[in-house]
Amino acid sequence: MTALVRLWWLVAASGLTIGSGARAATASGQAAATIIRPLTVVATADMDFGTISHAPGSGGSVTVTPGVAGAQFGGGASAGCAGADCAPAHAARFAVKGEPLRNYSIQLPTSVTATGTTTTPGSSAPALTVDHLAVGAAGGGGQPRLDAGGTGQFEVGGTITLPADLPPAHYRASFAVIVSYI
């Protein structure tokens, strides 16, 4: 009997199991992460529709297009001045920094509301809509991409619609631009 107890202790100490042919299998896994530079975006120039005039009793629209100098006028709207007297109309400009050679996306609202302050005492300025917001990446073409130095640029244009008989006023609107790696 002592020989049988010794045999049982030898089997238990060796890790063998009596009556079971199965053994557990083990493996090792790894976890990895790559950290890249965060994206940053900064406005370098605001969208400017310029100084606008419109024919009495007539509304109109003004469009600034990414990558195109100046503005396009529709309806009764026209440039209110020209040359050195006025700042030129242009799209908003943004600078992006992040991980070199990475693609990114740009998100814009569909429209924003511009509020005005009249230049004529006693009158009020109605809110105006800036819509058809559009992006143009530097270099044109498809997907925006950071260069080898990790920088990129893009422009945002849009259209402002003017109702008939709009009083003289200064208008401003803010809009959010979101850039994300893709």
C-alpha cells in the first residue's frame, strides 16, 4: 500500500492526471498601438463676400468659390466698389497640421445665419443665410492629404442671399470646420 501511495504522489507531482488524456494548451498574444500627431486646424483668412450693392426692389446673391478669386453676383446684386477702394472678395482659408502623408476629411454645416448691424439709425437688419458651403483642398483634386511636412490647406466658399430692399449693414456669421483623419 505504501508503494501505491508513493506512486500516486509521483504522478501528482509530475502534473500527469490519471484517467485523462487531454491537456490544456496555452498561447501568448500581444497588444500594439501607434500614436500619431493630432490634427489641428486654424483659420488663416475669413470668408469675405466683399462690399455689395443691389438694385432697388431687387434681391440677389453673391458667391465666393474655393480656388477662385473674387465673387460671382446674381440677380440684382453687384460689387459695391472696385480696385484699391475695397478688399477683394474671397473664400475662407484654413491651415491643417498633423501626421505627414495622412488623408483627412473636412466637415461643414449645410448653412449658417449671418446677423447684421445697420449703418442707418432706427433701421434693423434681417438675418441672412449663407449656404452652399463648399470645400476646395489645396492642389485641387480628390481627398485632402497632408504633405511630407504634415501640413495642408483648404478653402471654404459659399453663397449669401440678399432679399429685396436690404438696408445698408455689416454682416457676420461663424461656422465650425471639423477635420478628421480617415
